[in-house]
Amino acid sequence: MSHPLRVLVVTVVHDPEDARIRYRQIPALLAAGHRVVYAAPFSAFDREPPEGVRGLDLPRAQGRRRLRAVLAARRLIASAGPAADVVLVHDPELTLAAAGLGRRVPTLVWDVHEDTAAALSMRAWVPGPLRPLLARAVRLAERLAEARYDLLLAERGYQRRFRKQHPVVPNTVWVPHHRPPPPGDNRVVYRGKITRARGGAELIELAKRLPDLEFEIIGPAEPEIASEIERAARDGLLTWTGFVPNATALERLYGALAGISLLHDEPNYSHSPPTKLMEYMAYGLPVVTTANPASRELVEEAGAGVVVNFGDLGAVVDALLRWRDDDDERQRLGATGYWYARKHLDWTTGGVQFVRALETITDGVDLDG
């Protein structure tokens, strides 16, 4: 690079605290000496821009209320894009929003970290009969985006959705470079957004079945499940923190008995292991996961915990009680997962790959123009 890149990062869908964007990609860019402007729905989520980054507020795209946010993003990309070397967007809607802007956007990169078409089965706001039609429309939009823009993929499995080969920057996590304390014997943690499809109801049921264990739910809940989680917390079944800053959430993982991820059998979960599994391993915890292919592959390859069938809460109970009573197995699984994460899942390496990918995309672009 002849001089630092000027990167405009844009999302209207994600919480500005999204870990991949806010806590991995942006710090990697800043550490490499690049300059970042971050456009996101800060007011809608009651968030502040990260230190050292200029923040631009956008409306939030949610449910069927998306047009206002997309149009606002289009205006922002048209006005702020010319001052950037790279516009990095995180929502498929924004590839359509930028259509027709031409040379006003020097280089636009879409960071693909979800299978939007597959996720439609979990979107209650999309009528069931319309989902196949909308899924085909999403696939067409992806092909159009591929023809117009550069893509980064968060999972190798996403490659099959596209005709050309694209750089892959796996969705890894920051792994502590000091050995975490050994797992404890009574606290089970869940870290991340809580929805029905992510196993929110199962977490409540497990807390009922295992009253001698403490269940700590760390993260915001979607409206579909929030009242049930709140009631369970009020009744003393579990502890629910709601949203807490990323660093605080990760600190809460230390010393837990296990980390849990009970994703349902949904197409969107097939190709991408949840970040929470990687974080549990990075913080030295045995893990329990359901049998989505990507989650199963990660946990079995790492030897870091157990994989249970969908809906088999009895197997989850058995694993947690076994680990509670067997200190050696608990510590062995926690240590095995940690060292696997150090070797294979550390964003210290991923961040370098991400920055190099953006720099490579801009090679040959006139950054002084």
C-alpha cells in the first residue's frame, strides 16, 4: 500500500456492536494503519462509535421496515463513498442500494457472513408461501452483486452460492494468549443473541431440569422470546444480563462449567459454526452443541465437548452432570478446546488475512484520485 486505505464500513441491519465488524475487522484495519468511517444504526441500538473511528448514524432495517434505511444508506454511500478507497458493506440490501452509483463508489466490497436465502425460514415477518419466491430473488441479487462488486466470504461453504472464486476470511475470534483458568463446576453460560431458533426455549427448560446448576444468559433477546427469558430470570431459574459490552461478556466466560449452543436444524446454520462455540473454546470451556454440520465438525475435530441430537435435552443434562462431577474430564476438554482455538481459530491471524484481502482488492485502483 502506498498510503493508508480510507475505508467506509456500512451496515443498516447489524447491531453496531456486531463482533465481526466492531471487534475484529475495524480493529484489524486500525492496527494496520488504515482509516475507518463507520456508518451504522447507532441511535436505533443506543450505541456509540468505537474510539478512534468517525461514526455516521443510519436508520435500522428491521422486518418489513427496510426501505427507509436502505435509501438512507444509498444517499450516504453516494455522498461519503467518493472520499473512501473502499466501501465495505455487510448487508445484501446494500449491494442493491449502491447500484447505479458508478464511479462515485471507487471500490465496493460485500462481506458475506450469512446465507440470507437460507435464513428466510426463520424470518417470521416473511409469509410462508412467499419464502421460496423470495429466496430465488435473493439468489439472483447475489449473482448480480457478484457481477458488479468484490466479495469476501466468511465461510468456505458460501463459495458454492457463487460462480467465481472469492477470498475467504473465516469468522474466527480473538483468543487469549494466556491460558484461561480451568472450568468451574456449577455455572453454564450462553453467550450471544437469544432467539427460538438459537435454542432460547431449551435454555429455560434446562434451567428447570438442573436447579442445582447456575445458568447465565449473556446477550440481548429478540421479542419472540424476551418475555419468557425475563420471566425465567424473575423466577430465579437463570441469570440474564441482557446486552453487555463485548469485553464484559467475554470476561463472564472465565471459570464456567460449560458453554452451550443449541441451534435448531435450520439451513442457515449448516455451513457456519456459531461464533459462541469458538469463544467458549477460546476461554477454556467444554462445549455442548446440537448437530448442525458445521458445529459438529468443529467440536468433533477439536475434541472439545459433545454433540447432541436436536431436541435431546436429556443428552445435554447427562453431559453437564458428568462434567460437574468429573473434574479431570472437564479440565481436559477445556484445555483441548483452548489449544485448538489458539492454533486454528485466532483472529490474530484472521485479521491479517482480512486486511491483506482488502489491500489486494484495491491493488491497481488509483488511491490518489
